Amino acid sequence: MGCDASVLLNSVNKNTAEKDGPANGSLHAFFVIDNAKKALEALCPGVVSCADILALAARDAVVLVGGPTWEVPKGRKDGRISRASETSQLPSPTFNISQLKQSFSQRGLSLDDLVALSGGHTLGFSHCSSFQSRIRNFNATHDIDPTMHPSLAASLRSVCPKKNNVKNAGATMDPSPTTFDNTYYKLILQGRSLFSSDEALLTFPKTKNLVSKFATSKETFSKAFVNSIIKMSSITGGQEIRKDCRVVN
Ligand code: HEM
């Protein structure tokens, strides 16, 4: 795994690809990347990788919703392997701080990177399945995660029925899911974050201090986010420049 656009490959014959793995069920709009690739191939064929397109599109998406901009280092190559089973290596929303720390450090990312990159949760939506363990049968003594604000727990329970069979039910990560801001960090401090992995950022004094810093300044958060996302997106490992982002050459 790495920033090699393996997530864009389609499943073929016996190989189920990452995009069809359990953790990636909410990925969509692959056509946006296809369109960018078509335009680039028409102008200068074989030059811009799908991995670079993805990194640039992520940057542009952040800019479009009011976040910072940055120069994306280019030259990534596209991978030739994509396995659904490898999505189990992604950090889980139920992870505690030690598990998150380990998962990030395996990829050369620090606790500072963890706090800054988790700020990506200022955008978007989560399905009930990603936080259900916090709102029902949490543990032997608590039905609801005691670190979750009771009013958030109540509203999540009403949106997510006991038998989680309402397709697409869930909640936005914060009340401004299409604005890149530091609301996410303010919510963590109030016990109003969705995932255990968000709440976990309060566990260590070092990470909690960073959450507080980012909650008081969008600028400080933005600078840290840019620094860490450049670092994360330079984890590479591809071999080729694909002609079509959905299939290997
Ligand atoms: C710290 C480890 C992380 C964990 C455990 C995690 C977990 C999750 C989960 C469970 C979802 C919801 C999926 C769903 O139910 O549909 C989600 C959504 C999202 N995550 Fe993360 N994530 C992590 C790191 C990141 C990073 C590094 C970024 C980007 C910098 C990011 C950006 C997002 C965004 C934008 C969404 C919303 C997607 C949508 O609206 O469809 N996350 N994350």
C-alpha cells in the first residue's frame, strides 16, 4: 500500500480490488479522476500518473471547501496490485491511541501527523457502522461510551436504528461537512466526536495539547495539516504510469 492509486483499480476475475473491500464502501465519484486522466492523456500521453492526479484532486478538494493550498510534489508511479484483503491494514475507527500510534509509525508518521491528519474529519459523512460500537452495547458496564456527550449519543441512536438496516444512515463528521475548518477539534474537546479514534486523541497529554491548539486556531491547524499531508502523500511504491486509472497497463 501507499499513494500509488491502487484504490482506483477495478476488481478483475478472481481478484477483488481495494475499492470493493469492506473499509472502502463509501468511496465514489471515480469518474472525476477518469475525466482528469482522459484530459491529460489527450494532451500529454503517459506523463501524469493516476496517483499524482489523486493527490492533486485531494488538494483541490480541500481548497474548494475553504482549506489551505499547497504545492503537491509530483512524480508518483501507479501500483499494479490492489487487494481488498489489504484494507484490513487501514486504521480502524475503534482504535485506541496506542493502536493509532503504531499504525501511523509503521508508515513513518508521527503522533503530530496523526492529530493533524485526523482533522480531515472536518469533511464528509460517516455510516452508522463506523460508530455503532459506541452507542449500543459499548461494554459490560456501559451501554453508551461514557466519553461521548449524552446529547450526541441520543441523536446518533435515533438516526441509527438498533438493527442497522437503513441503507446510508449515518451522520456528518461535524455540522459543517463541506467546509474545511477547525470545528472538528472543538467538538473532540466537548466529547462530540464520532469515532473512538477521534476521542482517543485526548488520551496522551501531547496529543490533547495539539487538539487544543488546533481548536483555538484554524491557521495553526491548516499549517500542520499541509505539512503532514505532504508527508503522507509521499509514501509511494508504484511501478508505472497507467493509461486508464481503473486497469493496469
Ligand atoms: C486516524 C485514522 C483514521 C481513521 C480510523 C479514519 C476512519 C474513518 C471512517 C470510519 C470514516 C467513515 C466511513 C464511513 O462510515 O462511510 C472516515 C471518513 C472520512 N475520513 Fe477518515 N479516518 C482516519 C484518517 C483520515 C485521514 C488521514 C483523512 C484525510 C486527511 C481522513 C478523511 C476522511 C474523510 C474526508 C471522510 C469522509 C468521507 C465521506 O464523506 O465519504 N480520515 N474516516
